[in-house]
Amino acid sequence: MQRLFFFIKTLEKMEKASKAFRRSSVRIRSAGSGHTDLQLVISEIKEMRAAARWFQSSQTSALGDLLKWSLRGENRAIQETAAQLVELNMIWSDAQKNFADNLKDYKQQFELMLEGENQVDNCKQKLSLAEAKEAKLRKEYKKAFKREQSSEIQEVETQLKQATHASELAQEEMSECSKENEAVKLIRMKQSLIKISESYLELAHKCIHVFEAQKEVALALPDVHDANVENIKYTGAVSGRKAVLEAKDKVERYRRNSVSSEAASQPPPYNPHYSHAVNAHRRSNTCPEFMNPHDDRSSGWGWNASQQMSEDSPPNQSMNGFSRPTLNDRYR
């Protein structure tokens, strides 16, 4: 017993050390980018997905071993129950795999936010270089003016005008890119949180149906008091099978409703680079989508939140959809 306790403590320490090492490696890799926290978010969501897949795999392995163990005996009640639990686990595993896929999509949204931050950094770097070049030429212009050499003054003056123009363009590009990035971050954050929340609700919904059925299967096992085991009859095969089929039907109905809603609200493909049309839309100094946060643009990402679910589905809060194409449609 003491050895087992020591082994568990050792595993916990190894897990803590592994997590600390992983986070440290992320910090080292992102030290020069200035976006360490965002990279840590991406890393931890990746670990969440790996843990969810490991949990699902462990459950499947455990029930597979349970079925093998039951078949080695002669207890028909245990054999029937184990077979029904394996079938329920297949439904539950499918739900967990879908959830893990949604975690992957969730992580990708933060990766795209990081890409936007890097684009802003590139614009800032270009602006810094342009301003440094302009400052250098201004100093050269002052020196040439003191030397009173007209040809040199004219040449430096031409270069200075070009550098000033380039600096103004870089400033405009940086301003537009920053506004664009802030608006897109809000859109991505809202949509990704809506979808991951819907994913958790879907997983919980399916979990209720699967494990209510599992409880029915367990209740169908005969009670053993003081009776002779040989005289006990197992009559729960039919009721257990019925509970499994009902759970499967409820989960399938929820899935069909979700897929139907998703297809109805499927956005156009995402373009990772800012398109010319979007940049043209952003030429003004104002940013309606970012400066007017009270504008109603509620939307579901992956599910149409206003779609009515079946009577077996959890209650959904209705959300107003937007009617005009905005940045929400372009950055999904």
C-alpha cells in the first residue's frame, strides 16, 4: 500500500514538472515575439484536447477489458450488462471525439489571433524603420544646408521627401492594420466562445442521455439478498436494450439538429490574409465594427443558436442574428 502511495505521489510530481517544463519552453520560444501569454493559451488548449482524447481512450479500454472479463465467466447478467455498456460507450466516445474536434477549432481561432498580432508587429516594425530613415535624412539635410552646397541639398531634400512619404504610408498602414486586428479579435473571441460553449452544452446533453441509459441498465440487474444465486433470474436484457436504443436515438436526433443548423449558417471560407476589399473597407479613420460595441451582431459559430432543437434538447437562449455582411462573415 505504501509503495502504491509513493508511486502515485511520484507520478503527480512528474506531471507537475512536465507541465512546468512545457510552459517554460513556450515562454522561451515566444520570448522575442512579445505574445507569450497568447502562446501559452494555445499550448494549454492543445493539452486540454490531448487530455480529453486520453480520457476517452481510457474509458474505451476499461470497458473493453470489462467485456473480456465478463465473457470468461458464466454469469449471463454481467455479460449482457457489459455488452450494453460497451455499446453505450461507443455513443459516448463519439460525442467526446466531436468535442475534441471542437477544441481543435477553438485553438485554431487563437492561432489566427496570434497571426493578426504578428501582422500588427510587422507593420510597427516597418513604421519604425521608415521613421528611423526619415530621421537620418533630416540630419543629413541639416548638415548639407550648413555646407551650402545646392546640389547636395537638392539631392538630400528629394530623398527626405520620399522618406517622409514612405513614413506617412507606413503610419497609415499600421493604423489600419491595428484597427482591423482589434475588430477581428473581438469577432473571433465572441464566435469562438459561443461555439465552445455550445460544444460543452452538446457534450453535457449527450452525457445525460448516455448515463441515464447506463443507470437503467444497472437497475435491470437482479437484486441479491438472501436468495439462492441459482434461483435468481435475469430479466433485464430487454429493458436494458431498450434504454440503449432510446439513448442512441436521442443523441442522433440532437446531432441531426446540430448538423442541420450548422449547414444553414455555414460561413464562407476564411481568407487568412487581409483581402483588398477588406482593406478598402478600412480606408477611413473610423472603425464601425470596433468603435460601436453596442451594435447587435450576435451570431453562432458552427450552430445557428436561434434554430429550434428537439424536445429532448437542452433549452437554448435565442440570439438575434445580423442581417448585413460585416467582418463577422469574413473572419470565421
